[in-house]
Amino acid sequence: MGRKQRAEGEPILIKKYANRRLYNTASSRYVTLDQLADLIKDGEDFVVVDAKSGEDLTHSVLTQIIFDKEAKDEKHMLPLPFLRQLISFYGDKLENMIPGYLQSAMEALSKNQDKFRNAFTAGKSGSTLLPLFEEVARQNMMMFQETMKMFTPGLGGRSAMQANSDQAKDAEIAALKKELASLKAKVDALGK
């Protein structure tokens, strides 16, 4: 059985069977969730469909990969306060805003990831890294403000949403400062 040819830029098709096995049609092999995570790290795009119905299962499979990584790893990437806060947004009026905001925040982090990696590789101390963390936090706040503007276009005065946004900004700034302090402590510990 040879590899299925796909057009350049076309995502790899992964078929999920009733027995929960995942089949990579490009490599003509069964794959694991860890192997799908490796594809993502390698910059490969894929879609997962139910082999029988053709239903798109990509979102649930990606969520399963995150769940598995969080369950296996002792160093959780998603801290409990973040998970609780994320859960609290389900059903909230701001629920529709969260995906765009999180996407923007991840894009900002991705843009700065080389700076972070280089700083860690160079063995810089927490105090040297603090301005970099502060810059990312500032960018996140700017993105949040831009997102909030989409929900209050053309309003000259302060709306209830803007007032809530100020409270949310204050809470986020406090959370970011706490996270920065925690990261600084970890970086300092690594430098010792």
C-alpha cells in the first residue's frame, strides 16, 4: 500500500474508526495521539474525520491530545486558576469573545517564543527576563482592549461593558503580575 498523494498545503486526512484507532491516510499507517501531537510540532496540518460518517472530529481529537498531555505530565501547562476561569466563561455573555482572545494571546506568545527560548538558553536571570514578560503582558492587555472595542463600537461614553472590562483588566493585570513573579522565581531557581 503506497502513500496517498495530497496537494501542497492540503491538510493530512486522519480517519477515526469505531474502535477509536486513528489512521493517517498520507502515510497509510495507524497513529497515536502522541504522533498527532508530533505532527503539530512539526508544523503539519491535519483534519480528523469519522471514518464512517465523515463528521469532522478535529476539535475533539485536539482537545483529547491536550487532556492526555495534561494527565501524563507532572508540570501542567494549564494551571488550575486558568482552567477554573475558562470553565466559568462557558455560558457567560463573554463566551463568544474568549476563543478570539485566546487565539490572539497564543499568536503573541508564538511571535515571542524565540526571544524566550534565546533568553533561557543564554542563562539569563529572572530579573533580565522580567522586561520580556512585561512586554508580553502589555501586548496581551492591548489585544484584550482591542477585542473589547469590537463589542462596543461607536460608543463615546463609558458603557457597563467598558466598566466590566476595567475590572477584568485589573484582575488580569494582578494575575499576570502573580504569574510573572512565579516565572521569575522558577527562572532564578534554574539559574542557580
